[in-house]
Amino acid sequence: MNKGKTITYWIATALMSVGMMGSGVAQVMHAQQMIDLVKPLGYPVYFLSIIGTWKILGVIAILLPGFKLVKEWAYAGFFFVMTGALVSHLAVGVHDIKDVLGPVFQTVFIVLSWYYRPESRKLVIA
């Protein structure tokens, strides 16, 4: 893997991991900011515990070496959660730019991290 791809991978992965871990911890702790974010979307507060736990576990899976299949599932889960968050905000008419930019940027970081991941972190199907 060339140096540029490696740098892109680690920058995207770091940004994705910080965002997912930070929001995951805030969701598990039921931070008021997270409650205020999901209430207008119609989701119950307990949903935060589920999503937050999976985000934390997903970051761990992606950062640890090995576990290639689990990494694929983590990337897929992150993609579905962030695109789902974006669609949820747009569907209920929440067009506040700060509520939309988070999921958009995180989706970009997820895709970049997945695409540029090193061969040692890819699942090879024989």
C-alpha cells in the first residue's frame, strides 16, 4: 500500500473512531444533547443505549488487528447508522445544518476508511 493511501486510511479511521466513540459514550450515558437529538425524530431514549453500545464495540473491532469479518460488519453497521440518522433528520423536517453535517461527514469518513484499509484488514473471499 502506498504512503498516501495509508495516510488517508489512518486519518479517516481516526476521525471516524473519535466521532463514533464520542457519540457512543454520550449515547450510553444518555447525555442530554443526545436525548435532544433523538426525541424529535420519534425514537425512544432506550434506543441510545443500543446504538451507543454498538458504536463503542464497532470502534474497538475496527481498531484491533484481526477479526476481519467483524470489521466488515462494523463498517456496515456504521454506514447504516449514519445514513439512517441523515434520512431520519430529513424525513421529519429537521434541516438544521449542524444536525445533518455530522452524519454526512461520518459517512464520508466511514467510506474512506473502508475503501483505503490495508490488505491485512480486508476480508478475502476465496
